Amino acid sequence: MKLGALLSQPATWSELIDTVRLLERMGYDELWFGDHLYAVFGDPYHPIFEAWTTLTAWAFVTQRARLGLLVGANTFRHPALVAKMVTTLDHASGGRAILGLGGGWFEFEHRAFGIPFGRTPGERLGWLDEAAGVIRDLLDGEAVTFHSERYELDAARISPLPVQRRLPIMIGGTGERKTLRTVAKYADMWNTAGPPATLRHQDEVLRAHCAAVGRDPASIERTVRLRPIVRDAAEDALRVWTDQLARKKVPPEREHWFSGGTPSQLATLVEQCAEVGFETVIAELISPYDVETIERLATEVRPLAEARTTSPRPISTSSQRGLQIDKGASS
């Protein structure tokens, strides 16, 4: 089991740095940051930081964990510039960069900052597909000439190349017709969210796309994003989560996918995800970041989940009580 953490904003700079250092000490494998210009939790005008410069700062306060955006808004930047930026991060971090990409969804911030949002979600996903192909070729050392309605490149190359021989591309999303086809074509990693039954269906769709484009589905790492709170009782975990949302003035019913409970309950959910093929878990953490959850995920949930995967045991109905509090469709 790989364990990652996504630090959601708003948060102060000291909160971010202190939490990143804690996550590194606790042995988290991956550290992720959201890519937004306005806050997506509560008041959009909460102060938040730009994503790429934040990741570069993290490179200098960590030594081991991999670093990436979950996920970078493709609409914000030209793909050739993104290839240069992630290469710079790869050198700054000693070869620990992951390039996270998504189609972009928060129209409000695009309009406010004068960034073209696209006429439809389909158009944005078309841009994502074009950008992923351009970036893959640039990172692999190709000279790229490309012409479309959105992008123009004339024998573009990047130098230096990344430290990693193949810098991985992570694509996040669930769109069955376009996003998962782009994952099949270009991604080394895929991120999604939802209960195990949803993950299984999405994985089947991805496998069909892989067959269509001639890709080995086993070459794509599946990662699942959870919103966990770990406590000795599921009721206490739910109370902490509700309090976190209240501080951000977010109604609990707006945030559908919450996975809170005891270490045993969280390990059961992780085991179910692994059975579908999702062996990398990314914990989305809302500020103020819950230190108890951070520590117990690493020291209790992960060892328990790994032990169960090695020595499977029947999953009782009662052991799942309090998990997968799903009040609507997952994001």
C-alpha cells in the first residue's frame, strides 16, 4: 500500500510547511497539492497559494516523498510551459516530481482571472487530451510540432530533460468517454474517488479503453482519493469532519464522499479498494489538518491494511459500520 496526502486549502503557509514536514516524518510516499486560484471549500476569497511555486518550496523541506498536483488545471497553462515547470521541480526535488493533470472545472476562477474556460466540458477534455500528448513527447525528449485550435508548437524542445527517465503523468477524473480514454493513452497514474463498487465500474471502463488503444492496463497505477478521519469510534470521526466543514462554512451535504471511522474500519475500506486494483490511497486533508488522522493512518491503518492483504480474512458487515458515508455522487 502506498500512502499519499492531499493538502487542501485554505491554510496558512506555516500550516502547510509544518504539515508537509510531519507527513514526511510519518513515512507518507506522496504529497499532493490542489491547483486553484480561488478556494473551493467555503468562501472562494479565502487566502490560498499558487500551486507550482508551493510544490517547489516543498521540495526543499522534504527529502523522500514524491510531489505533485492533484491535479493541475490544464486550462491554466500552455502544455509546453507545464513540461518546463515539472522538469524544474524534478531537478529541484532530486527526481521526485509527478505531473498531475485534469481538465479544469471551477468556472468562477477562470472568469475572474480572464482564463479561457472552454465552451463545454467536452472541449476542455479535448484540450486535456492534446496537452497530455504534447507533454509526454516533450518530457521524453522529442521535438514537438503541433497545431490545433488551442495549441501551437513549432519544433519545441525542453532542456534539460527531467531527472527521471520517465517522469510519470497522473490524470485525474472519471469521464467515461473522454477522460478515461486519455488516461489509457498517456497516463502512468490515474486518480479517482468513490466507493469500491464505483471504482470497479470505472476500472472496467478504463480497461476497455486500454484494449482499444493497445495499452497494457497493468502499466497504469490506480490511486483512490479518500477523505478520512481516524478515531476510536465512527461517531467521533463524523463529528470531527462536520466541525471541519463548519469552520469553512460548507454544508455537510455538499461534501459527499467522507470515509471516517476506526483504524479497523478504514483498513477494511483500503482492503476493498486494493481488491479492485487501487493500492495507492491518497488522503485528502482539510485544514486545520488533523494530526491524529495523519499519524494513525501511517502507524495503524496502513500496517493493518497491509497485514490483511497478505493474510485475507472475511469482512463482516458490522466491521464496516460508519464507513463510506456517501450522500450523493462522488466528485
